[in-house]
Amino acid sequence: MMVLDIQMLVGLLLYLVLSPFTSQALNDFGAAMRNPALRYWAVEHVSLMLAAVVLVHAGRVLARTARTPQSQRTRRIVCYTLATVAMMAATPWPGMANGRPLFRLP
């Protein structure tokens, strides 16, 4: 979970400070909503990744409050699976409209 939190902080730094897509989208948000590529980076990617982080934290809290080890395991599996699905859906895979290469070789 700590690695996911660090990844979220790095992602927020990229999103809010370093990303040219985000700065362009935040300058004119209405136009960004009409452009599918800008909308993906400004809204869809961020919201799904944030939802994944929330699901991981919720799974941890729900597992702590469970009464039996079986219910702890079930709650973790459900929340972590949903978080993984959200992360996979928000990843810009190669071949998708907003896809990025997995490895950038010089």
C-alpha cells in the first residue's frame, strides 16, 4: 500500500506540475472535454487511479474490522480485485487511442 501511495504522489506531481496535457486541459476545461485525448488524461485516468487508491485503503480498513480471518480475506480480495481492475482500465496500453509504449528506448 505504501508503494501505491508513493506512486499516487508521483502521479499527482506529474499531473499538477509537469504534464503539458493537464496544463492545456486546465486552461480551457470545456474544450478539453470535447477532445477525447485531453479528456482521458484530465479526467478519466486520474479518477480511475484515485478510485483504485481509495479501494485499496478501504480494503485494508474493512479487513481490520472483520471478525473472522475468512471475512478479512474475502474483503481484501474483493477490494484489491476491484482496485486492480480500475488500474488496468486506466492504464494507457499500447494500441489504445491514448496508448503509450511500455518501454521507451532511445
